[in-house]
Amino acid sequence: MKKFMLLLVLGVVGVYGVGRVKLGEAGAMRFLGQMESMMSEGKGKEVCEMFHEDLEVEISDHSGEATQETTGGKSEFCDLTVATAASLNLLPHSSDVSFTEVESKQSWLHPWTSEISYLENRSLTIQGAGVTLRTVSEDEITLVHTFSGVKLRKVKSEIYKAEAT
């Protein structure tokens, strides 16, 4: 009975520990950094593998002349991701992305799920055209730890044009 209780306690500690490491602020930033790196390399299909089957997406992009709304699930967001990654791969560009005001919230009842909010500052320079696009976005994402790794479960983003520096 003592061995069973010890194993049970170790299992619970393991679940909560892995959740904190993989889904805390540092883990979320590793996840987003990996996703960003793959996008820059044109690996859209690999990025899609990081999406949960029940992905929910709600993006409102105010950075252009007209607001662009994107809503949907994994299929729609994968199509957009693959097209964007392919376009970035064809264009000689440089990208600088930073995340600030990162906050992670986890429920004790769901240690495999984390709600993360952050500000994303992005600068995309297209060398051949001499164009630099700067945006700032207020993002909220939900990450879940599944048997196949960490997956993006939900995205809510408000994107705005940033002032030139």
C-alpha cells in the first residue's frame, strides 16, 4: 500500500511538474520560438502539426487599410499557415519578433492546459523592396500538453500597425 501511495504521489507531482515546465511562461516562449523559426524556414506543414485538432482561431488584423478578420479551426488556419510560410520562403526577408508582458495561467484541475497572454512586437523587412512592416499584437493562446507533445488549442489576436522607429 505504501508503494502504491508513493507511486501515486510521484505520478501527480510528475503531471504537475511537466505541466509547469512545458506550459509555463518559459515553455510557452520555447513553443512560440520554435513555431516562428519553422515559419521563417517555410515549414508550414510542420507548424500545422503543432495545432490541436480542436483549434479555435480568432484574429483581427488592424494593421492594413481595412481590418482583416480570420476565424475558424485547424483546417482554415493550416491553409493560411502553409500559404504564409511558402510566401515567406520565396521572399528574401528578415524578421525580428519579441514577446513582452508574458503571463501564464494554469488551473490546478487542468495541469495539462495553460492560458498565455503576451504582446508580440514584429518587424518584417523585405530586402528587395526596401520595405519594413512593423506590428504589435495583443495575443491570448491556449496550449495543451497531449501524449504527442504540446499543441496550440486556441488563438485570439488583435494586430495593430506599430509606429516606425
